[in-house]
Amino acid sequence: MRITDLLSPQSIELGVKVASKAEAIEKLVSLHDAAGNLADVQKYREAILARESQGTTAIGEGMAIPHAKTDAVAHPALAAITVPGGVDYEAPDGKSSNLVFMIAAPPEGDVHLEVLARLMTMLMDLDFRQKLLGASDVQAFLDAIDEKEREKFGEEEAEDEVPAAAPAAASSAPDEGRIRVLGVTACPTGIAHTYMAAEALEQQGEKMGVSIKVETNGSGGAKNVLTADEIKACDGIIVAADKNVEMARFDGKPVYITKVANGINKPEELINKVIGGEAPIYHHSGSADAAAADESAEGESAGRQVYKHLMEGVSHMLPFVVAGGIFIALAFLIDTIAGAPQDSSFGTATPASAWFKAIGGVSFGFMLAILGGYIGQSIADRPGLLVGFVGGALAAAGNTFADPAATAGVSAGFLGALLAGFAGGYFMKWFEKLCENIPHSLEGMKPILLYPLVGLAFIGLFMCAVNPLMILINQGITDFLNGLGDAKILLGILLGGMMAIDMGGPINKAAYLFGTAAITTGNYDMMAAVMIGGMVPPLALALATTFFKDRWTEGELKSGPVNYIMGLSFITEGAIPYAAADPLRVIPSCVVGSALAGAISMASGCTLMAPHGGIFVFAVVGNWPMYLVALAAGAVAAALLLRILKKPAEK
């Protein structure tokens, strides 16, 4: 297999004019679709956007390589455009991108990934890029790729023998028979940036006369793996990675950790830091340290880091809440159907309901411990896990110095677990640094004795001290919400509208977390407003593309029906491509519709114990007929606003 096997004339377009990153993505997705490379266009588009949400795939120097590895891909393929006028793809060097390749990779198989890795290394050659940009037609574009591939890699020996993208040997500069600098590159997807960073480092090492070897941690596994002897003999190691890599092997060596983009854009600076003695000595703490834990935070605001830690906890907590909440709701539904009296035994009046209630309660009971535990682990890695777990459990139980056994049974709630996760995580991170200089003979005791013992003592004292205050705050919030009365409609408007503002972004997540936290205090109406607010945008766009076809492009019309399924499944992100293409009209329309749905839901007393599921959990929604009315009203209102605000699309 060669690079040209992954390209077809139908998937290449030269001299394209696009005004934004969103338009460039849409153009490339449509080229993949036209070439028959995709099994599910909308799902592939979502995978591309999900990868972009982790950070731009622009490389700099005029290149961008969006990519996704998903089962929405029919077969491995490439699409490419040249943009003579350039497009702002949020490149790290601030330059416009004028050469954009989009990779479509299926989840299985490795051969095509090796071929794609070849392309990444070839694109590091400026002359090659200029030849592609200057191609007179599609065939000249393909010929330039084929010529460069044959020049760099030679003829294919056999279909199953694909040379690795990065040279296996170090640069030829002799240095007493040893390799001076080692490197490891990795990106979340392991397709593009991984190999480009490796190629950039090796090219720069050759220019500088510095012997270098780089290990790539790509989707096909680690290639060009560093040996123990090489690590022992080298001057230092560069880890340019945006995901976890194996770090224990580097204990005691100078290691400079940075993000993968710096491996591509700043190879000379990184090599100089190692050979100049600026790389700090790495001490492995028994945790899976990686670039993401240290230097990948370069340039990130404190707020962004806190948000990432919070989302790590929430993502692990949600399965327990969703499954447990649905089981508990099913218990109430069974007793309702059975005609059981709504007294203290409601939800356990029949054997079936009692079983669902018990199992759901166990799952639900893990929620706060899971939340605190994984926030702690996100901050301090494995040493933070125990501290966060125990802190979350202490918050749930409400232990205090006055009531160590928590016999009162008053919980510090969601806020207490959040505090436990962050306080425990940052304490353990500080304590790890404090222990960096203890005797090497005691290293083995740190992860199994010292960290757990000190961490448990800290979190026990801390939570017993702060729980009384957190209990008061938690109770105060509960009393305030219970006392809102008719004013809850305003809260429904606010929560519903927030779900549509950034459709999966920080504002959306803030509203979602508020609804989830309210469940823990027994306020189920806010979660109902939150979920319906998130269901409206994709449904509104599905309706608008069905009934107002003159307002949309052919690509948008083709993707519209998929949003019926996404909206009914509470997947707000289905509306993102439309919002990105026309934010000034799409977002306000969706916000109005979601706010209306949230208001009707709250005014009608609709409740929801399960923080996800969409229409599939409507059976356990309190007052579900009015919930359907609220959903329909919000979606129709937003669709009508889109009809009014959107201008007819240019065909």
C-alpha cells in the first residue's frame, strides 16, 4: 500500500476558497463522502470535531492535518485541499494554513497508519510542500506525492512489508558509539503529530550533528522503541507528548517534557535544552507521569486546568449516576403501576421495585466517592486516587469531629466531594514534590506506604474540619431551591438556555453539573430542565432542514435527519456544525427554544432522576406528557426562528 492508494481524484480539490476552519472541515468531509470513504458522514464529522476540541490539528508552517479514527470510516483514506489564500486554522505559529489533509482511519488495522505516517514525515520537507501547492491539477498533485514517496522510501517490497515512518537508526553523526539524545513522541490519536514531531527532531539532529533516536507512540503501537542500554548511555530524553507514555524507564535521567506541537515547531530548542544540560532530572514516583501531567499544561490557564480535572471526575461519575438513577426511577415506576401507596415504602413496596431500588441505590451511592477520587487522580495521578475517594466518601457520609461515625446521616453533598477531590489532589501533588529528595532506598515505600498513609491522615482531618460548613451550604442550597416556588420557572429558562449556548462546552457543562448536583439533594426538576434544554438544538435543526430547505446548503440538508436521532438521544453536539457555520443566527435561535422548553418543563413540575438517556428514559420522567409538550414547543420555536433569521443559502 502506498500513499496514493489512500487518495483518489474525487477526494482532492485544489485552489479552494474557505473563510473559516469550520468551512475547511466541511469541505474535506464532503470530499471524503464524495469519494465513498465514509460509512456514516455525520458520525465521522462528529469524530473530527471531537478531535479538534482537544486542540487544533494545525501543525504550523501552513499545514493542518485534521484526523479521526472511528468505525464511521468505510476504508482508510485521505482527502486534501489547497487554499491559496490561506485559512485561519488556529495554528500554533499564528500563520494561515494553505495545505490541509484530512485523515479517515478505521479503528482496526495498522498498515494504513504506517502509510499515513510516511506522509507526515514527507510533509516536513518544504520543497515537497511547495510542489503540492503549485500543482496545476489533481493528477500533478498525485504525481508529486508518488515521486516523493519513491524517492524517500523506494519501491514497495511487498504489500505487508511497510517501512516505518521514522528512520530506525539514529543520525549518522558519530559520538563515541552512543546516541546522545533520545525522544518519545505521542499525540491523542497517534496518527499525524506523533510522526511529524519525530521527523522534525531527527532532521534537526542531523543538521546539528547530534545523534538522536525517537520512539513513536502511534495508533499502531510503539515503534523504534528505546532500549535500556540506549537510555542508560544518552545525555537526555525529550518527551514531546500529549498523552501518557511509559516514564518509569527514564528514572534518574535528564528528561525535558513538553507538548507534541513543540516537537514539530521547536526541535532545535528542545535538543539544545538536552545537550545544554537544561533538562531536569526525572524522578519516577510510581505513577504514570506523562506530558499531560506536567508540561502539557504549558500555556493553559489555571481555570482551564481546573475545568479539565473537574471533567475527569464527572466523566467517571456519570455511569454510576445514570445507571443508578434509572434503576431507582424504575422502582418508582413499578410501584406506580402496581398501585402502591405513596408513603415511606414507595419504591420498595413490591419485590421487583425493592430489587431495582436496592441495586440502583448502591450504584448511586458511589457517585461522590468516584467524583472526588478521579478529580484527585487527575491532579496527582495514582497517589491522588485514594485521597479523593476517601474524601468523597467522607463528604457523602458527613463525618465531622463532633460526629466521627456520621450517625446524623447529613451529607456534605456534591460540593463537599468537589472540595475533597481538589484539596486531596493538590495536597498529594505538593507532598510528592516534598518527597523527591528522600533516600533512594526508600523509593519503593512511597507509593505503597508513605503516600497512602499521609494522604489518608490529611483527608480525614481536612474533611472532618470542613464538613460542618459544607453541610450548612448544602442544606442552604436545598432549602433555597425548595423555596423558589414559581420562581423556578426562571431557573428553568436559565438552565435550558445555558445548555444551548456552547453545545457541549464549559457553559453547557456548568448547567449539566448543576442539574446533576441537584439530583443528589432530591431536586429532580432541574435535571429535567437541563436534559430537555440539551435535546432542543439538534431537534430544531432537524426540523428546520426538513421543512425550510432553502435555508441550508446541500451538505447541511444531507446531515439534517441524523439530528432527529441525536436530539432524541440527548446528544447536543449534533448541532455544532450548524452553529459553527452560522453562529449569529443558529445559537440565539437554539437558546430561545431551549429556554422555552426548560421553562415549560419546570412550570409543569416535570422531574428526572437519570441525568442522561433522552427519550429512552421518558418512561421514568415525572409528568412525561407535559415533558413531551415542552420538548416539542422548544424545538418548533427554535426551528421557526431559524426560518426567520437564516437567509436563503447559496446553491
